[in-house]
Amino acid sequence: QQQVKQSPQSLIVQKGGISIINCAYENTAFDYFPWYQQFPGKGPALLIAIRPDVSEKKEGRFTISFNKSAKQFSLHIMDSQPGDSATYFCAASAYSGAGSYQLTFGKGTKLSVIP
Amino acid sequence: DSGVTQTPKHLITATGQRVTLRCSPRSGDLSVYWYQQSLDQGLQFLIQYYNGEERAKGNILERFSAQQFPDLHSELNLSSLELGDSALYFCASSVISENTEAFFGQGTRLTVV
């Protein structure tokens, strides 16, 4: 069973602080690691993604760090803002090239950024 | 707006009943995915269709079935409903590539009473 383990389940961060969410995977065939952000009443939306040939990817205040040997990756949100309060999901996928694609999600982290 | 449309937004039905959830993918996306989201299980992959054909199957119960039609819209059929089937059901669509971004609809909230 493909699994992606995500921690913590919930996170409270002061405005301006750094939010860190961690994920670990088992299947070495995974080759694409996106993070999704979900606001209440909405569907998940892609935030940032990384492939295992790089160790870090930064987009604005959001950074993914990737450790291939440890099979771990994490999301860092710098200067966290109340508007970042949402549930964050890490995910992993393996592209089979036959039109088959399965995205496996972690269980999510509910982030609350307090003023 | 992701461009993926799901109907209905809310559905309340009784145990033992059958319901159909509908999904219209983004224009140009050939692949459709169905996910179930519950509080304790997170986002569970159910099934994927690509250009009308089933391509990948996840934790989908035998009571559940799906199909993708020639116009690429998809339907998820849930039958013999149980209380535990109450959840948010999301449809997503994408093109298929090495860097596939799946675009999610706003979901259908199913409540089984």
C-alpha cells in the first residue's frame, strides 16, 4: 500500500513565524511531490511541487525541502500570515506513462496562524 | 475557480439508497479522478479515468462505480449507502504528464442518514 505520512496533524503559529510541515514516503517509485492547500468549503489547490532531482524549491514565502535518501520532504511557510490558515496536504505520485496517474495524499495538517 | 464543476454541492439521502455524483472536467483535460475526503481518512483516491477508460483504481468499494463518457464528463455512482459513506467527494481533472497538476472541483458533500 502506497503511503505518505504527514505531521503534525495541526499547527498553530504566530503571525510572522515559520510554519513547517513534514512528510515521509515509502515508495521509491514516487517522482513528483506536490503540496496542496485547502480552505474550508473548497477543493484542494496546488501550492508548490518538487521533483526528486532537486533538494529545494522556493516560490515566494513557500519552500519545499526534499531529502531523497531519507525519503522525506517538508513545506516551510515563511512570514506566516492569517490568510495562510488552511489545511495543507502533501502528496506523491508516480507517472507510469500509460495514462495512469495516482496521487497519494498525506492526511493533512490544519494550520492556524494567529495575529 | 479551478474549472472543474461538480454537481450537486450537497446531497442528503437515506441508508440503502443510490446516488450519482457528476463531474465536468476542465476544458482539454482527458483525465478525471475521484477522491473521498473524510475527517479521519483524509483524501482517499478512489479511481482514475483517462479518455473514457479506467486507468487506476484505489480504495473504491464494490458498491461504488464510476464511468467517463465520450464528452469526458464523469459520474460516480454510490449504491447501498451506509452511514459511513458520508463524506466529501471530490473530482479532479488534469492532463497527464510527468508534472501533472490535478485541479479539484469544490466537492459534493454527501450525508447519509
